[in-house]
Amino acid sequence: MVVGEMILETDILVIGGGPGGYTAAIHAADLGRDVVLVESRKQLGGVCLTEGCIPSKTLIHAVGLARNADDARRMGLVHDGISFDVDKLRRHVQKTVKVLSSGVSSLVENREIERITGHARFQDKNTVYVDGANTIVHFNHAIIATGSEINALPAEVMKNLPDGDSGIWTSAQALGVPEIPESLLVIGGGYIGLEIGQAYAGLGSRVSLVEFNEALLSGADKDLVRVVVTHCERDFEAVHTGAKVTAIEPVEDGFRVTMEKSEDESQEGFQQEFTRVLAATGRHPNTRDLGLDLIGLEPDAKGLIPTDEVCRTPVPHIFAIGDVAKGPALAHKASREGKVAVEVICGKSSAFDNVAVPAVLFTHPEIAWTGLTEADAKEKNIAYKVGKFPLTALGRARSTGKTDGFVKVLAEPESDVILGVGIVGEHASELVAEATLAIEMGACLEDLIVTIHPHPTFSESLMEAAEMASHGSVHMMKASS
Amino acid sequence: MFEFKLPDLGEGIHEGELLQWHVAVGDTVKEDDPLCEMETDKAAVTIPSPRAGVISALNASPGDTVDVGSVFVVIDDGSGDAAAKEKAAQEEASDTAPQEKNASRPDPPSEQRPKGRVLAAPATRRLAREMGIDITQVSGSGPGGRVTPEDLNAYDGADAGPDTAENPEDTAAEDRASEPKAVAEPLEVSGIPFLEVQGLATPDGPVEREPFRSLRNKVAVKMTSSSILMPHVAHMDDIDVTDIEAQRLAYNLRQADKSDAGREETAEKNPGKLTLLAFVMKAVAAGLKDYPMFNASVDLSSREIVYKKYYNIGFAADTPRGLMVPVVHDADRQSLAGVGYRIRHLAGLARNGEISVPELTGGTFTITNVGAIGGTHVFPIINAPESAILGLGRVEKRPVVVGDDKIRVRKILPVTLCFDHRVADGAQAAAFVRDLKDMLENRLEFMSRI
Ligand SMILES: Cc1cc2nc3c(=O)[nH]c(=O)nc-3n(C[C@H](O)[C@H](O)[C@H](O)COP(=O)(O)OP(=O)(O)OC[C@H]3O[C@@H](n4cnc5c(N)ncnc54)[C@H](O)[C@@H]3O)c2cc1C
């Protein structure tokens, strides 16, 4: 024992204060348990709140306003062009994060949850040591919710850059809006790269994007992605798919980047200079520096901790949730798992038996899907029928000028049970909630069709798509037979 | 290839017994051709084919119990390709996969739900876990096979897991859940002193065994529960129906003339002959308004007596399938002739096995005249959750001492009112029967009340 070391005893220890961890801690306290929450950052809220969902969506919203103001010229709005005060924008994003994060802190304090700031590592199956707080916590149950962190670019690519601060932006830095660079290269065509890339394009940067795969947003159905790619091609200076960055060197006012088309290795790479470079090449679970080996837990090849349907690891009193566990790395999946783990610890019959985890991409326009995707159905050989409804046929979409996109509903051919919904277009992120409820409830097409959807709203598009899947929509031309 | 799942047969019905196939494997059927006869707890129904095509599998045999929602017929409708167009690519992909199923059944197309998908609302899934039920084993009665909380309750009772230990070779019985074991299970009536359930000793002579199925099983469950759970009291009386019988017979003669004139029978225009039951039913419907405790139910969960303000009178009908209780809805609001017509119409449907579920449900009071076959008084068991039942004996001529101490030959109807002593007392029963007696013995009383 080190001098001054604190020792705490608790029933439930939660490691990580992100959406998974803080939800678990609060829920456990509400169920009457003794809880300790360890988080290495000063703020609670995890990646989601401090450098992920919240700041990105705040920024994207602001950029969207500018875009709308631009579009609105067609509707008679008169202005001399829109521009941003970067300092104000940055402060607005920071303030939003701060308000929410202190909100989470007060919720935690309100439950008298013991909160420790520091980095936790397991010492044995019932003990962690919290580095930075010089504290030992003995626990009966633990919930690992340490989330994920960004993948660094390969050392090979980075070798010409200074050690320490290489000057390459991470998504967290980009979301701090330090400046509006003249030009920006986004490395990675996943949703984080696309969201931030489109945001900076909206702020006025000349944005290029490079993606190793042939397709952008590889998890989503191609027809959904197509709509967004069309916008990217218009708003970005260049989109290089099937290409990779092989070297980055510092130059005055920025970076010189070498890229290669991956299909033919022989070809000499091409070079281009950018004021800024953003690395958005994926994330990996924070399971490397946790002392998992000391408790006999071995992460899989991707670094994920194995769990069962109640989020329990092979060490029965230890649970893992959120980005460190299997499944989509999304905040709402983390928080649901947090509740499940706690309920199971408290002896309730709970399970992560969700049929659908909605995915939302705040691209322009938004993409969202839930349940079965068409790509999945094809791969797993699941029979389905599909109904698509284009937003061009929707009154509300016309009235707002947001006619890009469509809604599609996948259903079982015989029973009409809804299997999945894919949406691209304005408000996709909101519409997908109803679709998810429908799937969880085991709804059939008719359930959506006979439910009255308010007019004129975007929500009608889901009902119309269900009609298309069933027998055709009133608002579509009949196919000639 | 179309997998036909046993469709919803009516509210609260989760299974049916297959009586007979009308088709065989290899037969060509048109849409709506009858496939089979099914018997449910409530009625026999003909299941029509939903598709035209060739029967490629029949997954049950007569006598089997089939769960609603389970695939029991596979029809090759040739249009597996309709859906297949979209998934031609996938099928190519699946060709490369090793063949999983061997021939015994036609290979179902790729119609399975995404793996592990349970069709039930999240709250229902939680309930299943709380009840310790593996929800994937429960067949859903909702649209598309959705599992409802009711299905879970029913599963707990009737489908409490197949008990095949007794005859392991009988594979057909393996997926049947509701065979006689529901009654064979040790009775859980703990806490009742002296109550003991005896096993059956080895019989001393030749026997034939018959499982409790469908209707028989239903009757057994209902009667056991009702007679054990309700304190029954019987109140008996004799009703002099000489006058009403004379008038009834005269009326029927006139009706016979009309029918001979070739007029079609309808409820309004030419309702046909009246039975004594119609008179009794009208009198009961009228009397119940003054004695609501006999038109009531006990709500055990809230410990309340539920008095019903509607008068749906059921009557026991002996049918080739067994006892059924068709219900004359709103008997109080129909004319005497209307009630008479409904009784004959429903009895006919029940006899021919054509009666539908709504015609067998919703009763608030039951009359049984099984006694009419023979015997004097009957002692009927209350048709739960109702609170009373009226049993009619056989009308017989008897010597009766009348007003001036003379003995006259009168037609006498013996009646028994059995009631639930929790909701009513003997004095009320006596008064109610007295009231019925007044109406049926006194023509003016009857006319002024109904
Ligand atoms: C730019 C960006 C945008 C995103 N947008 C969305 C979106 O729109 N919608 C969405 O659903 N998801 C989004 N995500 C993903 C989302 O942020 C994550 O899925 C979510 O934060 C995962 O939650 P978590 O609780 O598992 O972990 P995290 O939020 O990662 O939290 C883990 C916490 O644990 C702490 N920690 C780690 N190790 C230790 C340790 N040993 N001891 C103590 N503390 C430790 C970390 O400091 C961190 O605060 C986005 C992510 C990024 C990067």
C-alpha cells in the first residue's frame, strides 16, 4: 500500500463516463445500489458528448442553417451571402458541450454516486487501481464502458511529420473548429469523415476526400449512399475512392500529401497540397490499457471484449458495454446496454434483445436505417419485398425544397412483417425512430399504413413507403401493366 | 413454394385439432378449395386454400393438434419466383452453400426471418423472460405470427412443454403440446385439506383409452374448474306450463300452415315454430333485469362483482361433437318469435358444425334443457364465468292439486336454478324462480313483462 492511498468498497464499479457508463451508473443508483464511477477525463459524457455526437451535430446544424439560407434565395430571401464568425461558432459548440456535460455531472452528483477522476486498471477480479487518484476500489460487480479512440495513421505515412503534435487533425480537433482552413483533405470515407468533411465544405473550405474502399459509407445500402455521394461530388473539390495516402510531409502553410490509386500499384502516386489534413480512419476499443490480462479477459482480434446477450463477459461478475463490446459503435446502443447490464446485476430479467439498432449519419442529406438492410438480406439470403417512396412525391418535402432522397421499407413477402427501413433525406434521423418502434413491436406493413400520419410532414413518407411495399401509394403513378 | 400457416381461428384460439384432410400430397388445388376440417375449442371450421397450386406437404395427420401460426401445408404455387426475381442473385449465392436439408420435407425457400428474430413487442419479450418461457418456442397468434402476452399465458397452461417420455417413439406427438397431459399433470391444489388426487389403478378388464381432445378437453377443464371454484347452490321448483303449452301448440299449428303455403322462414316475417325454450329464455331475460346477481361475473383479480347490463342467453345444445352453448345475443331486446327463430337457427348450425366463434361466445346466463331428454330435475354446473344457470327437466303431465282441492292433470316443467353463492343468496334465487314461474304460468304477466 502506497502512502495516502484511498480504499473504497462498492457494489458496482463503472469504468468510463460515456453514454454507456454514466447511464449505467445512474440507473444502478436509481435501483438502490452502491456505485463508483471512474472516468479519466475531467468532464463526463465520454466521446459522444465531448468530441463526438454532440459537437459534431452542433456544428453540422450551424452549417445547415447557412446552407438553408443559401437555398432560401430561391424562395425570395434576400441577403448578401452568409459567412461565419469562427470564434463565435467555436464558443457555441464548446458551450453546448459544457452545458450538457455539467448536466450529466449534476445527475451523477444528485444520486450521490462516488465519482473518481483517473485511469482505472484491474489488479484482480475484484479490484481496480485508479491512476491519477491514487485510489483502490474493491467491487462486487464491474461494468467496463471505456469506449473507443481514434486510429492513428500508419507510422509509415507519418514518418516525415514531427513527433508529438503532428499537426494532423483528429475528429476531436476538427470539431473544436480552430479555424476554417483554405483547403482540407479528409482521409476516410466513413460517416465521421463525411460528416466533418461536408461541414467544413459548408464553412467554406475546399474539401477533398480519399477513401481506400471503392465505396463511401460501406455499411449503408448503396442506394442510400448514392444520394449523399451526389452531394459530395458537387460540394467537394475531389472524391478519390479506391485510393490511399502513402505519405504526408509538412510544407509551408500545410501539408503535401501523396496518394495512390490502390488498383494499380505500379502507377506513381499523385501529390497535392492542403492547408489541413483530417484523419478519420476509424476507431478501436479502449481495451489495451485496462489490465484485462490480470482478470483473464482476452479481447478478440478487433480488441472487443466478448459478451453474451446480457452484456456479461466470460468473468461472470464483470460486464462490458458500448464501444468495447460487439455491435455498432453508437451512443444509443451503449446506453441501452448500460441499462441491461445494471438490471441483470440487480437480478431483473433483462436482456439486450433489441431487434433493431438504428444507425444515423448526419450527412447532407441525412441517412438512417434500422433493422435489416437490403445488402444484409441479400447476403443472408432472406426473402423480402421492398417499397420505396421518393421525397419528390411528398408535399412537405416540396414545400421545404428538401426533395432529395427517399424512404424504403423492407417486409417479409408473405406476412408483411416489417424487417427493415432505410431512409435518406431531410429528417431521416428523426423518422428512423418510428421505424425502429415498428420493428421492435413486430409491426406489419398495414400497421404503418393505417396509422394516421400528420399532414403535411416528412413522417408521411414512411407510411407511403409501406404502402408501396404493400400495394402502391395513392401519391404515386400506377405502373402500367 | 408457399408455406401455409394455420390462420387465426378466432379470438383466444391458439390451436385446432385436425379432423380430416380434403387433399393429399400431389393434389392440385384452386384458391379457396377446402383443404381440411379443423376443430377448435369452439367450433369446427373448413380451412380453404389461400393459393392455387400443387400440395407438396401436409405436416399433420387427423387427430393432431396444430398451433395457430405453424406451417401445416406447403403449396407449390409456382410463383416462388415472384419474390425470387428480386433475389435471383442471392439464390445463386446459396447454391454454393452446402445443402442443409435433406429431402424429407420440401426445402422451404429462403423465407426464414433474420436469425434469432422473435416477433413480439419488447414488453412481451421481457414478460416471457419473467415467466421463464423461451419465447422462440411460443407460436404467436398475432398478425404475421406475433407473440402476444395472451399467447404466453396460454403457453404456460396448455403448451407446458411436450411430455413425450411416455412414448418416445411417437414422433408425431413430439410437437404436439396440448395432448392429454394437461389433465395428467399432478394437480396443484395444494393447501386444501383432504384433497387428494388418486392415480388410476390398473383396470380389471379390457378398456379402451381415448385422449381428452378439443371439445372434450375443454368441457373437462371448464366443468372441473367451475365446480371446484364456485360454491354451487341449487334451487328447484315446478312450473305449470299447461296454458303456455296450449297457446304455443296452437301458434305452431298456424305457423305450419304458413310454411305449407311455401313462405320462406325469416326472423321477422315467418319465424317458424316456437319451442318452450324460447318462452323460458324470454322470461329469463326479463327476470334477470330485476335480479342482476344472476347476470353477473366475479372478477377475482379485483375482487369485484361485475353486473352485466346486457342479456346474452346461452343454451346448451347436444351436438355430434359434444356439448356446445350457442348464445342468443340481446335476448331481452328481441321478440319472442325472434328468439325462437335464433334458437332454431343456432342449434342447426351447431349440429352441422357450422357455427362460428362469435355465436358461441359472450353469454351472460345459460339455460340447459338437456333434461328434456328424460328425467325430472337436473343439477347443472354453472358455465363460468357466469353466475347462474337454469336447468330444465322434461315437461310431463302430472296430477296437481288445484285451487278448490281438486286434482287436475297439468303439464309440469321441473326447473333448477344453480347459482354462485358468492354473489347471491338462496332467498334471491327463490324470488327469481318465483318470478319466472309467475311469468310462465300467467299469460298476462308474461306479456306485460317481455
Ligand atoms: C466524431 C464522432 C461523431 C459521432 N457521432 C455519433 C452519432 O451521431 N450518433 C451516435 O450514436 N454515435 C456517434 N458517435 C459514436 C459515439 O460517440 C460512441 O459510440 C459512444 O460515445 C460510445 O459510448 P461509450 O460509453 O461506449 O464510450 P465513450 O463515449 O467512448 O466513453 C468512454 C469513456 O471512458 C473513459 N475511459 C477510457 N478508458 C478508461 C479507463 N481505463 N479508466 C477510466 N476512464 C476511462 C474515456 O475517457 C471516455 O470518456 C460518434 C463518434 C465520433 C468520434
